[in-house]
Amino acid sequence: MFLKTLKNANGRELLRRHWALVIVLGLTFVVYGRILDHQFINTWDDNLYVSANPDVHGFSWDNLRAVFSSYYAGNYAPVQMLSYMLDYEFWRLKPGGYLFTNILLHSGNGILVYWLLLRLHGSRLLATYAAAIFLLHPVQVESVAWISQRKNLLAMLFFLIAWLTYCRYREGSSARGGWWYAASLVSSILALLTKSVTVILPAVLIGYDWFYPAKQRRLRLSDKLPYLLAAGGVAALAMHSQLPEDAGWGGVGGGRKADYHGGSPLATFYSMLPVFCRYLRMLVFPADLSAQYRPDIYLQPQLPVLISCAVLATVTALSLMLYRHDRRLGLWPLLFFLGLLPVAQIVPLVTMMNDRYLYFPMLGVAVVAGVAADSIRNRFPALSPGVLGVLLAIPVILLSAASFQRSAVWANSIVLWRDAVSKVPHEDNWKKLGDAYYFSDKNMKEMAMQAYLRALEKNPYLIEALYSVGALSNEAGDYATAYDALTRLLAVNANHVMGRAALGYTQQKLGEVAAAEKSYRMALALQPESVQILTLLGDLALGQGEFDKAREFYGKLESKGGGAPDSAFLLACTELRSGRRDEAYAWLEKSLRRGFRNYSGVCNIREFSRAGVDPRFAALLEKYSRR
């Protein structure tokens, strides 16, 4: 119906028929327009996906190969990464451009929701109201205002396209049906390659066939098999992406798979029941939303678990009543629970609860709201259109105001984590607030330290906070505090590479040279490819006048660096101090040719000027300063 309208009507006719949708889309841009001057949330994945990820900084064969062969933040999502590449071509690293794309995608999803419901029910009121709830509910803000959650928006876009084209396949002639089916299958694969939550699509299509039966067509499962195979393959890939990787510079892997919360599947099941009920409350009363939550863990069926069972049973009974009233309406409560299934901790994830987990379930909730709006109009025909419009507009306006307020929280890392600790004062939120202070402003390091200490008050063994306290203390020259924090860290995780290297630096500053070298070597054994540790070992040896050792470590750095200017300059300094001036100037020329500017570590280019009059030094500076 909507497609025929688009084909046959001119712009004025479209506006007349769908003016309410236009108003909803305008309101969506008003609500989210304020995010256009927001910053990257570099303390929470935006750096991994965009700002510090060279793989998405423009289109190239190397970048294309990388995004199709790599995991990012523990996820395989090449379509998401391709969208960032396209954004980079337009906006470079201006976050407002990426957020503008997010707004467009979210609005596009709202249009597709409207289109789908107009096709299924033929009611513009139902379709418009459902689109409004979907677009303007505050739990959707996280998916729109956070650049890293582009995956949600893109996955929904392709999910809805796959569903709509499946509708055309089912309703079309056999001659053209194959093309619509192929388009649906391709869209489903694109959705899966964006976010694995779309594995629910085969079940949704089966539900659609059951709840919206086609005339003269029996329920068929055979045409769902390709969808199921694609979903199964992506599900396996998603689970593999969550496996912990080898320890990196931070001593932790890139995977995000967690143990079962509470230590067992049963404890996780008990704990998730109140989470589901909390989601239901957030849909009705979206207050105290947070970037991160910390739900209670229940090892036994305690009172909150039993109450949650009763609430969920009531919701199930109401859903059955809706189904008996109108068979078609049974699909939408089912879609709500299907949308939660991938994040129901069947395969345990680090986070039990997030606003973004409701982006797909919200589709089912929005349709139920649209059905309710349509029912009010049909049951109370005496209501004038103006009165009905005011009654239905009140919830939408309230939700829009809440979303407008919530979107401001995502302005930058500091604002976001201040809000989070005010609502959920958990150690992880305090740690992220400390990171926000530390990386946002050099003058906020004291505030960063206080936030890290607050995190350690909550959990004295929080590895990330212990490392941050140690690193900050090293920067401030408070080596006693650094030593205490780093030794506590290594008592918890002896294989933390950054912690081991930072302890070596502390020991070096305390004059414990042998202990420092031992710590550095232990860190290098954990991560033999680390250029940072090789540099630290070379600097230590050079500072002690052990030129052979320094030459060894800097040589390894040179072989791993692939022609980096700093490694050549460090070798130049080593040769200069050891009295091998010809070799020193040869390495100096290599470093300058590679683009060397200055090294702020254990040596400086002024050493060459202080080493006595040598015409080669002035000649090299003059030669390469012109470039």
C-alpha cells in the first residue's frame, strides 16, 4: 500500500496522506539535533571503532581486507565498519558527522516501521503511533547518540528491509517472487554481518507466516532454511568473536565472553528474570537510565525472582488474550521476547543489562502501543479528532522530552560517566569516569586519581583501577604509591603486561636497576612483540652505559618497526655514546630520512651538537630541514 502510494502520488499528495509521519520525523530531528556537537566517547569503544582505528579512515584495499578479517571490540561487524569508512570520506574525524548519519539511520528505521505496519494493518494511525514510540522512546537514545552503536541502527535497517521484501515475495507472483526472495535473503545476510542479534529473523518470518497467514498458501518452513543456515553461521562466528584472545599490552584479550553470572546457568536464569521485569518498567517509566547497570545476582529463587515470575506470567497471559482477540497481534509480544533472547545470557556476556538491548524488542512494544491507539479511536468514535490527537500526543511529548534530556548525557565521556556514577556507583563506572578525566584534560589528573581511588574503595582488586593509579603515580613522581598499586595488581594478575612494565619503570626510578630489568624481561616474555617493552629495556641499558645491551634491544626494535624513525635515532644515540661516530651518523641520517623530529626519551638530538664540531651534523640538519 505504501509503495503504491509512493509510485502514484506526487509530493503534495504524499504530504497530505502522511503528514503525521512527517511531524514525527521532524520531532525526531529536534530531539536528537543536540547530539550533533557531541564528542567521541573514546573511553568506551569509539576509539576502537573509529577515532583511533586506521582501518576505517578511508576506503582502500588494505582497509577493506582488514574490516572483513578482523574483530573490533570483540565483534565481527564488517558492514558497520564499512559505514564508518563512508562517513570518514565525508566528515574525516568530526564526530557530529557520524552522529548525523546515526540520526538518518534511526529516522529511516522509523519510516520502514511505518511502511511495514501500513502494509500489514492499513491503519495510518496505528503505523504512525508505533513509529513515534519506536523513534522517540528514551531507551533508544543510547543506540543513536553513541557512535559505536551504529551496529544497532544498521542491523535494524537491513532486518526491516529483509522483512518487507519477504512480504513482497510471499504476496507476489511466482515470476517475480524469486527476485524479492533473493533481495530478502541478501538483506538478512547484511543484517547478520552488522549485528548478530538479527539471528532472530528466521523465527520472526515463521511467526509472520503463522500470525498473518496468506490466502491460499500454507505455512512453509523450507523457504526459511537459507535464513536459518545464514543465522547459524553468524551465530557461530559471534560466539567465536567473544572468545578471549591472547593477552595484549593490557594483559587482557579482546574477547568479551564472560562466565555465567552467579557462577552457574541457573543463577544466571534467576538473575535475568528481574532484569526482564526491569526492562518492562523502563518501557513504561523510563527513569534513571544509565550507560551501565549492575543488576543483583540471585543464587536462589528469592522473593524478587518469584515476583518477576508472576509479572512475566501475567504479561504472557495478556499476550495470549491479545492473540485470541486478533490473531495478528500475537506476533508483537512474541517479537519483544525474541528480541531479548540473544541478550538473555544463554551465551553469557559481560553486561547483563543495557538500554541498547531494547532497540529490537522496542519494535514489538511500539506496535502494541500503535494497536492501543487505534483501539481507542475505534472504541470511542464520539471522540473528536482534536481530543483524540491531544490524548495520544501527551505520551509522545513526554517521551520526547525525556529523550531530549537523556541525549545531553552523551555529550562527552566526562558527562556520561558522571551521570553513570550518580545512578549506579559501581567500580566500573568510577573507573571509566577516571579514564574520562585523564584522557580529556591534563589538568584533571587529580580528579582522575580520585575517581580511580573511589573505584578501589568499591573493589580493592580492580585491576584496571590499580594500573591507572600506578601509572598516574609514576607520572606524578610518587613512586611509593605507584609501587604499592602495581604490586597489588600483579598479585591479582601476574600476567598483566602493562602492569609488569609499569612496575619496572617504578623500580628503575627508585634506583632498583636489576629489579627493573627483571620486570621488563618478564613483561617481554609475556608479549615478545611489544615495541614499548623493547624500548624500555633499551633505554634502561643505555642509561646504565651498557651499549651492547642497548644495541641489542634497539636492534630488535628496528627489525620490528619496519623503518620507524625513532628506532634508528635510538641506535644513533647508542653508537654516539659508545664512541662509534661513523655508525652514529649513518643511523642519524636514516632517522632523518624517515621523518624523525625529536625523541623525548633517554636521548635528544642536542647530544649530537654537544658532541663536538662535526660538519656532518650541520649538513644533515640542513639537508633534511628543507623537506
